Amino acid sequence: MTRKSSYLNPFALWTDLAMQTTGMMLASAEVIGHRTTRMAQSSFPPSAHDTAEFTLMGQEKMEAVTESMQAATLAMMAFSPFAAMKMFNEMAAVQTDLFHLATSSSLPMAMSRQQKLGRSMRRAANSVATLSDQTANGALDTLKPIHSRATANAKRLGKR
């Protein structure tokens, strides 16, 4: 799912990523505590209920890691190297236009070059925002499988 930050809040996606990461870490800490206690208190050999929980734990980790790696791979494949190149080219255009503005020899020339610099800056800002959005979306997609399992396990194990 591709989300887009807004011009009013360019940090929205990064804030969402921070919140999702925090939620996953808190849920993981709760699950780890519950399962570690359960392992320490289980009999030898473990009961059928404990064996099922321990097996589920390993299975879920493998599934979550696999799904997370798939999401990361898809995000990297969707990420266009041309987008990064475009951003760098537009940043270079800003530097060139800034130099031209600084070396203007007349007021009309300076005004014309100022307008060109403004257009270059807008294009560069849009490219940077697009690159930032793609990066944050890729990270959110990669985190999603781990987050969903950690929070579901925290909810399920907390009921006992």
C-alpha cells in the first residue's frame, strides 16, 4: 500500500514509521517476556500446549521474516534508480541556477534567473519528497508483517 505525505506535513510517513516501530517493539517485549517465562516454567518434556506454542513461535518468525524480505525486495524493485538520478540532476540544476543568479550583470537578467532558480527549486523539492516517500513506504511495508504478528501475539498471549 503506497501512502503519500502531504505538503502540510512532510514528516507524516516518517512519524507513522516511528509509531509502527514503537508499537512493534512494545508488543515484542511483551511477547518475549511471556514466552520466556513460559519456557522457564514448562515441564520436561513440555506439555502438548507448550509444545504447540513453542512450535508456533518458530513458525511465525519464519513466516514474518519471509514476508518482510518479500516486501523489502518489492519495495527495492519498485524504487527507480532513475528517481534518485533525477533528484541529483535537479539538485545540480539548482546549484547551476544559483551560480547564474549570483553572476547576473543586470537587474532584468537577475530577475529572469531568479524565476528559473525558483522553478528548479520546486522541481528538486518535489523529487526529494518523492524519494523520501518511497523510502518511508518501503520501510513501512517491510515492517508490516513483523508488526502485525507481534501485536497479534501480544493481544492473544495477554488474554491468558
